[in-house]
Amino acid sequence: MPLPLIFAPVVFLLLAAIQPAAITAQSVPAICVGDDACIACHQDKVNSYRRTAHSLTSRPADRDSVHGGFGPGSNILRTVNTNLYFEMTTNEAGLFQTAWLRRPPNEIGHHTERFGVVVGSGRKGQTYLFWKDDELFQLPISYWTEVGGWVNSPGYPDGIAVFNRPVTPRCLECHATAFKSLAPPINHFDKTTLVLGITCEKCHGPGSEHVALYRSKAPPQSPTNGAILNPARFARDRQVDVCALCHAAGSPRPSVPSLSFVPGDVLDQFIDVPKPAPNAHVDVHGGHTQLLQRSRCFRSSATMTCSTCHDVHAPQRDLASFAPKCLACHKIESCGKFATLGRKISDQCVVCHMPLQSTDLIISSANGTKLQPKVRNHQIAIYPEVQLQ
């Protein structure tokens, strides 16, 4: 028999579900053309970009995109409630998540939903969304890469089956490229308009005019006349705004629809970006741009932006590869560790000065064990507690 929804006062932390005061339905721009239209001229960049966490931040759910196990021994998550467990199954109709609840004396209840959307590249973990008609919700069980298995979704209480957490436009604004809201309710969308992943046009703007120009008999001679946005040519504050849309834990301003911001705009007009006091705590998960802006490196430079260190078009997993960026301005001999460790520190700049720290905004659990991922602190500074060997 169906297991009734169990309502709980939980907060959608992983997807930053912040409900605006008012929602206005918006249309997906018809002039967006999709990444496949970019490949003809930018094949290497597009193919490289498709392996990045941004590109993979949301995808359709299938056996390739969902990292958790569906076979015996890996498809069960038990909870602190000995009468409740979750089971992940697959068949020709798709992937499914079921909550099984035993009620005394012998009654068994269950609630099953189909995996619809994967959120997260899987580097740290993934969470999953499901459709109920045209309304989008988060599934109660996620995947945690560090433990290699299923866990309660962040913010979900262990031992309770919750299938009613809505996915808001603000969630999708950071984890997808385009959609049409049909609110109310807040999680009501036109499924046919949902463009998953962060695609080229999220940062470069709609590309139909650009594609038409370069397919014409007389393409523009100057790239600045190419009818496309290039954030690298923006003023510094506008470059940072492109990243801060999703990396500053901002919430929509009342009555401003999601997807209103276009790269090059002043972000503050669309998103209320927290401006913490100089010594106030900023969590390492949501405050990347605020932490960077606190850094002496950023404040001492007139040109430093996120892309000074990050190549958004390629996966970046090798911490040592960031060291030359640091050593372009800093001499290794000036580091306080140089006297004792010598040149072995030459590729450890990020390890020492941007350490991994636990976030308080993503907290999950698995059968009573609390889990908190570590996220890199983007405030470039001296951290005496970090010990290099």
C-alpha cells in the first residue's frame, strides 16, 4: 500500500531553494540554440567543457549518470528507524527509489518515485529530483562519493520518509540553463523547456544571432562584433557577477523572475547577494566570491577575477597546476615554510592557503552517522593550522 507523505520542516540546502516573495512566469528564450550549434567552430572547447562540473551539474537520470548502486548489497539504505529503509531499483521503465515502512503488527507500506534528474557532477556527491505531473521535487536519498553509497539527502531527517520538498526556480537557475516556470505552485514547470546543465549560453548569452552571422557569406572580421557575450571582456566586477550568480549564496529579489540576469548586468539588481562584515563567518560552500573578495590577493589587484585561476572550459582537478598562478606574483622563497621544507612546497600553494574545510550548509546522514563534506576555502590567506609534510 502507498506510504503517505511525511511532512517535515526541512530546508533545501543542497540546491539553495530560496522562495522569492513573488514569481512571474518566464519563457525560455527562443533565440538560444544549444551547445551543438557551438561545436562547428569551437569543437575542442565544447568537448572539453562537457567534462566539467558546471556542464554536469544536472542531467537526465539513467544508469550512466546516477552513481549509486542498484544491485544486491548496494541498493539499500537503512535508517535509525528500524522499521524504515530505502531501496533503489531499476527496470525497463527507469530507476526508482522506494521507502519501505513496517507498521505493527504485520502491515508494510511503501512509496515509490522515479529518478528524473541528477543534480551534481558526482565529484562530491549527487542528489536526485522527481516529477509529479509537472511539479518537481527532491528525492529523500542522495549519493555521497566519499562513502561510496546512498545517504539521506542534505537536510532530511534520518528515519523519516520525505517526498514533498519542492524544487524552486532559484534551484534550477544555478543547476540548469533554461526553463519556464508555471507557478503557482512554486515548483510547477513546463518540462519541455528544461535545459539541463550549465551550457555555453548560460555565460555567453543566446547564440542564434552569433551563429547566423558566422554562417553567413560575410562573417564579421572582429570578434567584438560577433553578437555574443564574452565575460573575459567585461569589467572586473561584471566578470565576478557572472560567477556570483551561483557562487555567492544570493536569493532572488522580490518580483524579479529567475533567469532575468544576463551576463554583463549588475547582479545586485537581480539577486540579493549577502555582504558580510569583514570578520563575519562565511561558509565555504556558498560564499566563494565573497571569500575571494576578502583575500589580500584580490584586494591588491585591479584585474584578478575568478578566471584568473579557473579555466571554466576545462576540468581542473590537479591542485599543483594552480601553483604557477600564485608564483606569478609571489616568490617561493618568501613563504614561511620555505626555510624548513624548501622547494617541495612549490606546488602546494592551494593546499596551504586555500584549505579544505567542512561546510555547515550541507549536512547529511547515513544510518545515524553525520556527514559533512569539505569544500575549498576561497579566502586566500595564511592558515597556521594547516600542516604540510
